[in-house]
Amino acid sequence: MEPVYTFILMVLYLLIAPFALVFIWAIYYDLSTSEIPPGIDQPLKLRILHWLMLVSASLGKILENLCFCSQIHFIRFTQEGKKLGEDPKLLIKDLTFEDIPVRVYQPRESKPERRKGVVYFHGGGWMFGSINSYDHVCRYIAKESDSVLVSVGYNLAPEQKYPSQFHDCLAATVHFLKQAEDYGADPARIIISGDSVGGNFAASVCQALVSRADVVKPLAQILIYPGLQAIDFNLPSYQQNRAVPILYREHVICSALQYLNKDLSVLDSVMQGCHVPSDIKTRFGKWISSENIPREFKARGFKPSEATSFLDEVYEVVKQALETTFSPLMAEEAVISHLPKACIITCEYDVLRDDGLLYKKRLEDNGVPVTWYHIEDGFHGVINFFNGFLSFPSGKKGVDSIVTFIRSL
């Protein structure tokens, strides 16, 4: 029997050793590149989460090099999860709105009046995330806020290029606004929401609906640590949190370039701000500037960026990133002033924190009411981890803030 046991051990070694090496590399990479500030929620657990994400990306790259599958598809597979089982409090249906997959969550308990409706756009850096991977978040929001929630499965990059994702989100929203009563929702009480790039879509959709006369205007918008501009990647939060898991500064720019289907070779130039013409800096600098960030958010260290030379060839590559469907912070005041009331959620240890703070100021300066929740120990993506094994109390704060705002409307 010895040869059999030897063979089994060899097979196990061949299966386990590569994974062990990848895991060791992930730990080394995390410890050598990441910066986890002392005030962050459960730092060790965050490191473990980051290690798992790095392992997924590394295994995906290995499989891609072996021609088994692309790295992107492998990461999607590991993140996908599955639709949870029946819920005694929710009626859940998978449908399509204008050929776009959606999942509708309706409270089972009957009510004499129509409920509020919530449209939710998931995050994931334009390339990741799905209806299934956000199923636990959407169920919680629908149940706790007693709302009809529509989770939108917009098409992902790089298969679908900018701005198709925005158009998917807009089309699904318009469909629901017109058909809300069929799902027990009041069309006059619809809230547009999303996290990360989903928050970007939510802001852009609300702006697009300002000029639409064929639908009822949304009651409110909920923007959860949204990315809203591509002019300045050296704001205080980008400097302070540039290497805080799970979203590094360079990953934001890299994902944006892949979404736009552009060459990654311009990444460093974009990070330095060489892609922004002087006229755009002058025009939008009053809105997108570190001067508009409250002093307390610069306490962890901030160095004003030095002036950089404009490179026309870089601008030509990334100029679409300066459109309002990509950078809604750049919208004109005539649009901003007509937006619905907002709830903005930011996290202290998030590179996108200041995008939310700047949009908050723009909205308030134009008379739009804003409810702001700041998670002082939170990091980017934390609401996805409000329950389960890798859960964070700051994630629960985030989802409960969403529910509190919806119930207050």
C-alpha cells in the first residue's frame, strides 16, 4: 500500500502547495504594501479579508496564464455567491426591465397604502459585483425599511464599454418609475441608491432625470461611499488612504481606465493630474478642490499637490472621464439645484471619502437637503460585510444608516 499512499501524498502536495505559496505571497504583499490606520474597525479581520481577495486575484492570474479562464471571470466566480433561499418576509422575483436583469424584493405583509420603492445599483469597480453578491444587503434593506427594492444587474466592463452601464441603470430606473404600482410601490416615493460605482450611477441617473418630463421625479437619492469625479486623485482622502484595503488609489484609476477601455500606461500621469486642461481646472476647481474639504479631514496628513504639466496626449486618452455621466460632481448648477434630497454615507478610511464630502457641499450650496452619515472607523466596501463570518460593526452601522434614512422619508 505504500506506493498508493505516496501517490496520494504527491497529489495532495501538488494541489495544496501552489495555493499555500499564493497565500504566503498574498500575506507578504499585503504587509509590504497596505497601510491600515490604528482607528480602523477590526484591523486583523480586514487584513484577512484583503488576503483572501489577493489570493483570488492571484489564482485568477495563474489560471489566465494557463489559458483556463480570464482573471476577471475567476474573480467574479469567487465573489458571485448564490441567491439565498426563500424569505418568510419577502416575495423575491428575478425579472428583466428593458432586457436588464433585476431582482425585485417585495414585503409579503399587505398594507393599505403603497410602499416606498428603492432602486439599488451595486458596486464592484464597473467590472465586478452582481445581483447575487448583493442579495444579503438588498434583503436586509427591503425588510428593515419595509420597502419594495429593485436590485439592478447592469452589464459589466470590459465586455460592455462606457457608458453602457449608465444607460442600463437609467433604463431600469425609468421602467420602475413608470411601473412601480405593479409592484406595490408608490411612484412618487422612489429612492435611487447605490454604493461605490453604484453610487456614481445613482448620482448620474438622478441628474439625467432632472430633464425628463415623462416620469415622476425621484423622492431621494442614497449615495454610499460614491466615486464622483476624475479630476483630482490627490485630495486628502486619496493621499491618506492610498493604500488602505480594500481599495487602493491606483486601483481606482486602473478600474476607471479599464471601464473606459483605455491604455493603462497613462495611469501615473492621470494620478498626477496631467490629464486635466487648465480651463477645466479653472472652471471646476471651485467645486473639486481640497479647499472645500473641512479641516478635520486633513488632520491625518495632507500635502497640497504640486502643479503638473498638462499632457494633451493623456487628455485625449481619458477625456471621457471628464463627462458628467462619469464625473457627476462636474454637473452644472442648473442640474444640481433640481436634484432630490440626498443621503450621503462616507467612511473615514476610504480613498473616495472626499468625493462624498465635495458632493455634499455642492448639494447644500444649491439648496438640496443632505443627510450625512460618516462611519469614523469604516473602510471602502464595508456594508457588504455587515453580517456573517467576516462581519464588521461599521458595516452594520452603514446598512442601518440606509434603513434609518429610508424610514424617515
